[in-house]
Amino acid sequence: MNGKKEPGKRSSGRSKSTLQTQKSENLKPEVHQNIPPCDTLTVKVLSLRTPDEDPKHFAIKVTYFDQLILNSIIKSIGGQDEEHLQAIATGTMDYDPSDHEKMSLFADNPLIVNIQPLRNIEEQADNSQQSLNSPPKQHILTRHLEDISCCNIDILSIFLGEEEIQQMCVKKRMEPMITPRASCRKSWDNLPMLSMELLVERNPQNAEHHKLLKEANWMKVTVIASYNMYIPFEDGYTYTVASKTPLENVNKVGVVKYDNGYREPKRFNGASFYPKWETLRVEPDAFTRGDQKLQCRIDDIQNDDEIDLPYYMNRILPYHTAVWGSFHRTLMFKSNEKWLYKHLKDYKWPLELHIYGEDGGFSFMGCMNLFRLLYPGEKQVNIAVPLNWINKEAMSQECGCELLLSPIERAPSAYNERTLSPATIATFRPSKITTESAPTSVSTLTSQVKATGADDNCSFVIVEIRLGRPLKEAIIPPDIPSYEISEMLSEIEQSLPHKRECVGRGQLEKAWQDTVRAAATSLRKVAHYGSTEFCSFNRQLSETRTRVELMTSCWQDAATFINNAFVVQDYQRSEELFEELVMMAHACLMRSAYDTLIESDDLNAMEPELRAARHARQMQDTHHAMELYMQLLINHPREANYWRELSTCLKDLDREWAAACLNKSVVLNPRHPLTLVSKGAMLFEEEPGTSDPFFLALLAFNPTWVTLWVIAGAYFYERQLFLLADTIMKIANTKLDVYYVAYAHGLYQKEWEEELGDWWDFTPLLQGMSLYYEAADLLLRLRAVPLAEVCVARGLAESGESATYYHLVGLCCRLRGDYDEALCHLKTGIEKFGEVSYLRSLEAECLHRIAKIPESMASYDKAGNCVTPFSILMSLPCRDEHNKRGVVVDLVRRQPSAYAWTVLSYDFLKIVNMTNQTTCLSDGQGGSKTCARACAIQALKFDRRAGRAWLVLAKLVKPSVRRVHCLNMANVCGFKVTAEDIEMASMPSKHSTCHFVGQALRECRCELCENMQM
């Protein structure tokens, strides 16, 4: 036992290595010149505290890496208070820092301290004559082992110090080397506490090696446990795991073994425990526990193979689990660290598990994907490693190395009652996870099961890989305080002779952001489907004209300002500091302009059901949208915004249910501006006097949103409170210069997939137009038609007739259901202002509503390129066949939805003759069939209840089981068809405009649909 002292010998404070060095110097002084310069580790024992006991003598032994450092007799301080104490025992150890391979192995060993009462040694000397097997001898030996206390101290950091002399102070509780009996156990506070001081004196001749040690990293491989093993755990077998760690040698790595896996103990938690020093666990030392606790969550374990970790780690199969819970650790010098970084990019890290028995055993291998350690800042990976049968070729291909250990050549052909215990055989039944049938005997199981696990799944090992520092450090930009920026700006302003203003066609520098945002708003209204891309933005934005300048005439000032305002050459004659700042400002401006004009939405940030519901509502598939909103509210019953959107959707179907949903939204969130506008406008239709609190709340809660102030002004004007209405409008016009574009843009968006998007083409609300038109547009999107009519009338009185006026008044009539009056206003607007695309598209939709299909298609043809997906899909029949698919492809690229993908899928199906399934398909037809199937799958990704997409799959899939499933899903979504109907059904008419995925609305001329009806 390492903690014992030989009887009859005095203790010595000098280490064994020191004595050997002095002896060699006395006998062979000529060899001294060949000894490399060494550093010295000094260990000083300061005190040993044993509370509530009188001072006693203890024998203390300190070893490190199989070297004895200190072996002495010390006296405890009992219950006294600790003061500035002198060392009561001292020992030293010399080591060579130039021996890099040995220094790498130093990291895998702790400083081991053993103490035992002196009376134990005296009793051993007195009883040395007794028989070893006598009962008194055995009792005394057991008591002596219980009195030995140990601790392990991780001193790797002291070898990696920066200064010439490194000091380390340690206070440790000495724990029993073996678990004592229950009657002899002590609380944590009553365990002996050891105070030590460690010093390292570095030889100046080793300065180069000290620098390498300072830059060295370390790698720690902790094998936690293996689960779902091929055979139940049996004491007659030896369980061994092998892996690799970086080592400073020719091969760059060394093989490490984890021996003596044991059965999973009770209350063992593989995600929270103290790992053991493997180098001590395989030796006779019984106390092997480390200091740092391993803690992780099951969700944080890297599980590339999607193993059911909670099922196995919650001890569902306790007899098929082996535990190691130990680690190996080695140093990595710079050369090894670079090699490891390159190796992990190309290969995986090897791991083997061997089960040895008298009649053979099994050999498994696993490959750990440690690519995550290459990410900046990553230094730890907890990974579940699936085990496969040992394979030399697979190990070489995956991990780039040979087998770590010799594989077991013969495996037992079958297990019987002589090999395994009856209790183990009783538990040897595979769990029903992936299959319903289980083998009835062990021999049948061994001959039939091909997987490496106890059931039909693979066995796996949980491993933690930890580095001292990341292989690639995370780059964090330095923080520049605001006061430093203010000081720099103050210095620049003081140095300038006069205030500089950059102008571009009369626009000052302070208004450039508003101009760019206004250009972006105009850009969204430009018809671009089916047309050629004129140009794209480049990094300079000065080598070509922008799309805004080419396709519109309203916002040329924005493009000219961006292209011409910030020209760096204009400031080359200034001082150097100002030149540098101007160049930086120019780069920042270009990036901001690019991000503002070309902005992309993150589709994954939105709930899938919410996205599908908004698509359905904006495609006038109102019943389908209502179903999706209700499904969304089942999962989020207290989300006020979802209740408001459902209310807006129900306003086209049932006003009473819409009012009930809107009341629910008001109760959940009474401060949201859109909720207040919608509720106040609904009360305005019924009892105008009762809606005053809502419009006053709009003014109080939203002091900077100009559009809401305009709506409130129009409301109070209609209530004949003229003085209040004029005051509100005066304040709104004052706020316009500061807040209009910048603030409203963040709150009010009318883009695709947003709440306020709708089916009609956008009304071009340009900057400088009447504010009432903006307010009317918002109210129409919330279906507050009466109050929107008030705003339109106020806008007409303020700014006169325009195409925008006729579009908005036509929308008011259309949403009230008066199609003839809407067509009258639209016809007047077209006669006065020419062929305006958004007037023509609205006219076509109204004509389609009253079943004038030819006139509707003619209007769509005159409208040209529409903007919204609804108008684009409705106008497809009037397009050329060779141009139709290009328009739909452009639509799914810019504004993807289940509707667009379904239409594209039907377009591909037109090539294939679906009436005769026995006819052989050509290569082109087969490709079209594949594309149609892929488009239907993409549609289902956007909307799982897309019935038409399920119907397409029901026509295309081959296995009968899949066809029945798709057919059932189509029936669930509202398409009541059978398998015979699928076989005999022909494709829709080539003039079909049916694009809905639900069942409620049908608006095409094919045989299955009628005219669109609410």
C-alpha cells in the first residue's frame, strides 16, 4: 500500500530522487556534466487540522508519477486556529522540462497524499509475529485501512506557470481511502484538512522549454459509460475501452486504455459525477476520485445518429450498461495542437471497446466526430458514440489509423446457463423499440441479431472531450465606450473651419436615411414578375444605376443621392484624420443602403401555422385561414396578436365571431395599437360614441406613430369635434419631419407574410401625398371600411383626385361587397389616369367575382405584371404557355407559399398523361413527374393541410400504402375523392385559375370548381 510506512525506519524529509542525485554526484562526479539542467518541485506541508481531537502524530507520504517526494512524521494541530505556520515537512522532486514526452504524461497524474495515524504503524510492528490469517490480524488490518486518508491534487497548472518561481497553496480534505463502515463514518467538516504549499524553481537554462510549456494546451478524454451493450454485464468478463490522446512522439498520439468497466451502480448519473484518474484506477490505489465534477444535460450531448438517449440513460436496461467514469489527460505542445487541428478536419477520433472472457469475447469500434472543437471558442464536446463491429478498413478510412488494440479473434457462438448466471439470462431480452417481435432464446438471438446493441439498435458510449483552451480562439471586437466616441467627434468638429453638408440634388445629409427607406418602399411596389432583371447592386453602388432609378420616376432622387452624394475624392484636400473618417463613413453608408434596399426576412423565425394562415388569408382562402388560425390558437391560447389576426380574418365571414375574438385580444393585450384601431373602428360602425376611449388610448400609447394620429383625427372629425380634430392633425404634421419614415417603417410593414399584407396590389403611397391615404390603407387592411371611407373623403378634399384615390375608393366598395360601384370608380380612374396596373388588377378581380370571366382575363392582360401572389396566380390563364412557368418559378423564388408550389406542381403534371397509367413515360415526362412530386412536397412544407398538394402526391406515389395515406390526408383537408377517382380523373382545364389549397373557396372555370363565392 502506498500510504504505509515500513516499520522500524525513521522518516526522512528528503525525497528519493534527491538522494539518488546526491549519491551519483559523490560516486561518479564525472557523470554530472551529462545530466541535463532540471527544475525543482518543492512540497511543503504546513498543517494538518483534525477538529475536536487532541494533536496526534501522523505518517504522511507524498508521491507524484511513481516518485516519492516526501515521507515523514508530522503532528496535527487538533482544534487550534491556524496561524502563520512554518513547514513541518518538506520534500523535493527534480524533473527535466526538456523531456516533452514525459511532461505530456505528467498531466495524466495527480499529486497523491496519504496519511495514517502513527499508532497504526506501531501496531503493525507489534503484531508482525502474528499469523496473517488470524482473526485479530484481519481485524487490525481492516481498521488500519479505514484509518488511511488520501487526497489527489491536480498540479498541472504549476508546470505551465509564467514566472521563474511559481507558488501554489492548497487546502484539501483528506478522505478515507476505502469507504468505512457506517458506524465509523464522519461528516465532511470532521475530515482531516491538509494545508500545503508547492513551489517550482525553474532553471534559467530551460527558458526555451518554459516558453513551450507556457504555450502548451492539454486534452482530456473522459469515458463515462457504455449503454445497450451486446450482452448483459457479467463479472466473468473484462470490459476495456481504448482511445488516443496527443503525445509528443513520432506518431503524434499515444494509445490510452480504460480498464475494468464495472456494472452501473445505484444512483449513478452519467450527466453529473466526479470522474476518476484512470492512471490511479488501474493501479492498487483505491482512492482515485478527481476534483472537477462533470456536469452536462442530455440535450447538450452531441447525438449525430439520433440515439434515444433518455431511454437508455434512465436505466431502462441496467444490466446492459458498463461504467468507467474515468479520464486520461495529456499535454499538447504547439506542434501537436496544429497537427490535431488539421487531423480533426479530415478524420474522426477513434474509440474501441473490447469484452474479454474465457471463451472469447467481442470487439467494437466507434468514430467520434470532433469537428465542433474546430469552431472558435469551443473547447468541450460531450458526444454519444455509436459502436460498430470492429473493422480494420473502416478504422483506417474514418479515423486514418490502425486498430488500437488487437481484436478478439473468436467470439462465443452461443450463450448458455453455464456461461451466464440465471438472473442475467432472465434480463437478456431485447426491448421493443423498433420491432414488435423478440427472439425466444439466447442462441437464436445471437445468430439472428446483427446490431451491436442488446435490442435492434446499436450500443453506444458517452464520452467527454475537453481541451485546456480552444483550438481557435473566439474573436471579440474591443468595446469602444460612448464617451470616447463623443470625444473624437468633439475634436473633429472643433478642428473643422466650417460645418460641412453633403448634398445630392437638394437633399441634406440628415435626410439620406429617410430617402433610402422611401426608395425601398417604392421598390416593393414595382412590378418585376416576368420581367428581366435590369441590374443588381454592387459593393460600390456607383458603377451602375439602381433598379429604383431605372424602373420608377418617382424616386430618382434617392438613387442619385446614393450614387453621387458621398464621393471620397471631394475630400482629398482635407486633413488626414477627416479623410479617414469620411472614407469609413462612405463604407458604412454603402452597407446601410444595400441592407435597406435589399432586405430579406427570416422565414424560420415565424410559426409555420401562422405563416400558412397568413398566406391563406392573403390568397382569399378565408375558411382555410380560419382553420389554421384556430389550430394555432390551440397551441398558443394567450397570444393576443393571433386572436386579432383571427378576428380580421373572420370579418369577411361572420362579424359577431370577429367581435368576440377581438374582445379576447383586447383583454390579453389592451395596449397594442392595431388592436385598439380595430376595436375602435368596429365600435364606430355600431355606436360611435363608445369608441372614444380607444382612440384616446391610441394618442396616449403611441405618441410617435403619425398614421394613428391621422386615424384619430379623422374619427373625431366624423364625430364633429372639429377643434380637437384640427389640433390632432396639426401635431401629426409637426411630428412628420422627425418620426414619419424612420419610426413608422419599423411598426407598419405591408410585405408578404406580414400581418398587414393583403390580396390586392399595393396602393403607391408616396412621400408627400395626403396622410389620410396612408390611414385609409391601414384601416382597409384591418377591414374597418366605414372609417376608411372617411379618410378617403378627407384625402380627396385635401389633395384632389388621383389614381391612388380611385384605387382606395374602389377597394372600399369592393370590401363592402358592392362590385358594380367599385367597377364604376375604377373605370373612371382608368379613363382619367391611363392604364395603371393596380387599378386594372382590382378591376379584374371584381369582374371575376361577378362571373364575367372573359372580361376579367382581359383586364389582367392589360394590367401586365402584377405584384401580389394573388393577382399573379389569377392572371396566369391570360399568359402565354411558354411564359407561364417562368412567372410561377419567379414567384416561388421571391414569395414562396403552398399555393405557388401547388400551381407549379400542376403545371409540371400537364406534360404527363395521367389518364393512362400503363403508358410508358418518356424521359421528359418522367422528369416532369418527379418535379411535380417535389413541388407538392415543398408545398406541404409550408402548409401541412394543403389538400391539393396531398392530391397531387396521391396521383404520383407508387406504393399503395403511401397512396392511401396521401389520399386520406387529401380527404381530411377537404377533397372527398377515392382511389378510383384518382385513377380516372383527368387534369384540370388549361384555363383553370384554381389555386386554393383548402376547400372553402373555388374560383376557376374547371369542372370541379364554381364561381368564387363568399
